[in-house]
Amino acid sequence: MRPITPICAPFLLALLLAGCAVGPDYKRPPVNAPQNFRGDAMGLTNSLGDMPWWELFRDETLQALIRGALTNNYDVRIAAARVEQARAILAENRSGYFPQITYQGEAGVGKNVQEGTATSNVRQNQWYEGLGNLSWEIDLWGRIRRLNESARAQFLATAEARTNVMLTLVATVAADYFQLLALDRELQIARDTTNSFGQSLKIFTERLHGGVSSKLETAAAEAEQASAAATIPELERQIVVEENQIRILLGMNPGPIIHRKKLLEELLPPDVPPGLPSTLLERRPDIRQAEQLVRSANAQIGVARANFYPRFTLTALFGQVSPEVSTFTSGGANAWSAAASLAGPVFQAGLLKGQLQQARAAREEAVLQYQSVVLNALQEVSNALEARRQLARERIEQTRAVTAYEEAVQVAGERYTAGHANYYELLQEQQLLFPAENALTQTELNQLLAIVQLYRALGGGWR
């Protein structure tokens, strides 16, 4: 049996220690998640978050807006660029697994210079050099592996951040679109109310000319009409602002949004099961992002720990060095070397220990951040569930109020025309109907927004 040569021993040692990686292996931080969300009365395992956004939002105009935003929105494109940066950094770290090979060549002429180095008593001479160099750090302690683990986690965290930007964008476009429909509805209410007061003013004016009414009645009706009309410019301004906001989300210049659907025509899903809190950890991109940051910070502890140990590097050189062209090209000037080096710290005045403590503290910060994100997600889901439940009750009562006020206005108008009631009774009922209709519109809008908020809180839209 041939003895093991000194040059082979490092390779055998590297193979024996290839599986060694110092530092803690990653474990998901514990979270105290409940069995069910607060406000979840159904307790079903399926979740609204599993539904793609194009199935949740049935409005074709809204679907087109969302598709345009996902394609052209600048925040999404910026997030995509960050993903590519993280991908490149991961590729940089992966290069540490492989030998690094470089080359160099040189040709020169000089006096009192020997192969490029100043010396004395040397006549004018020339030299030629062509070399290839190889350097390979053997990852005995897993430093390079931990660096790659950290870089990969950072890459995945960046990808999750991009997904979170896209999910937020879907929810924002939907919310702004519903807000635009609500403003359209409020504008129509303001115009109808202005016309209603205008009709009352017309009746009062005719009665004034007939001598059966007073100037007080016409003045009061005119004031109410003007007050209702004054709300129209503000609503039109808000509509323009909302349309511009949606266009900016689509990466477009400010302009109008062509839409024909009414707020009342938007359909709510028949049921909105949230699913189980445990699945939220796998669905929400911000939670997955926070977990990848924990993984990255955990790997950095291994990097800091590996810095305590020596680094083993293999180097090699092969080429030709000659003072004459004829010798250089004839192959008689071959040069080569092979070496193994070992370098490690002896005294660093607490530098390495401080780096290790910093890495541990960073991991603890990342763990706390992850647990905070999970807790915030549970709160958002619970709040959205409760909002949906209470808004359904509120809408029932608001609808009853509007129906009653509409009937009261009709009866008051008939009583006034018949001479059985004064002008104040009619104007009072009209005054109450206007805010009641706006309140119902706001409730309907809030119901839609609650669904959007719940969908986003559940991490919906992505498979």
C-alpha cells in the first residue's frame, strides 16, 4: 500500500470534515397561535385566502385595472429589481464553493531590473512571464456554507417582499376602485337631493306667487338646495383625485377611469371562511419574509463562529518565466508550484467575540420581529372578521332608515300639497334623507373594504 503523500492529506481531511458546519441549525421560532381566529364563527379549514383574486373580484373593469397594475406599477418593478440584486448576491456567495482561477502575463525590458524587480549590476535585459493561479478555500467549518445559507434566505426574503408588494397592490387597487364607485354614488345622491330641494323650491315659489305662502318658505328651500348643490364640486374633486390615484398605481399619467358598474352591483362572497391560524404562517408573504430573515440571521452566527477557526487554502501556480523569447516559447521555462496554507486568529482583542455576540443579537431581533409580524397578522384577520360581521348588521338598519325616510318625504310632500302640513315638515324629512343615504353608501363601501382587508390579511391571491 502506497503511503499517503503530504499533498493528499489535506484533501482527505477536507472530505472527512465536509459535513461539519459550526453554528446553530435553523429552527422555526415558536409562536403562540390560537386554534381559531377570534370572530370566526364557522371554524372551517378552507380559507378565503386560497381563492385567486380574479375569482374574488368579478368586476371585469377591476380585473383589468389589477392586471395593469401588476404589470406596470413602479413599486412592483422596484421590488422585482431588488429580487434580481439578491439573486446576484446569492450567485456571488456560491462562487466560494469552487476554486478561483486567475491568470497574468507580462513582457518587459529594462536596466538593473531582474524579472520586473529592481536590482543592481544587471545590464539592459528583457523578460517574459505567463502564469495561471489557482486558489481554493476548503470549507472545513462551514463558513462558506453558512454564507450561502444566509444569502439564499435573503434572496427568498426579497422574493417574499415582492409578493407582499403585489398582494398589497391588488388590495389597494380594489379598495380605491370601490371608493371611486362610492363617490359616484354619493355624487348621484347629492344631485338627486339638489333636485328634490329644487322641486320643493318650485312648489313654494308657485304658492308664494299665488299668495298662499310666505317668503320664509322659499328662502328656506333655496338655502337647502344651495347647501346640497355645494357638496357636488367637492365630490367631483374627490372623484378626480381617486381616478388619478388609481392611474398612478397602474404606472400611468393622471386621467379618468372608464367604469360603468354601480356600487350596489358589486357582489359580496356568500361566505368568507378565514381557515386555521396555522395556515396563515404559510400563506402570508410578510410572515414568510420575516422567517427567511430569521434564517439568514441564524446562518450569520455560524459565519461568526467559523471565524474563530483557521482557514485552510490550497494554492497552485503553473506557467512560464523566461528572460528570452526563444526560451519562453520552447517550453524550457516552465514554472509551477503547489502549496497548502493554514491561517487563523491568535489575538484579536475581542473582535471575533464581539462579531459573534452581534450575530446572536441580530438573530434575537429577527425572531422577535417574526413573532411580532405573526401577532399583527392575527389581529388584522380578527379585526376584518369582526368588521364584516358588524357591518352586515349595520347595513340592515341603515337600509331600514333610508326606506323609512323616503316614505316620510313622500308623505310629507303629499300632506304639504294638500295643506295638511307646513313647509318645515317637508324640508325636515328631506334633510334627514340625504345623510341617511350617504351613511348607507358608506356602510356598503365598508363592507366591500372589509372583504378586501380580510383577503389581504389572509395572504390571499397567490398559489
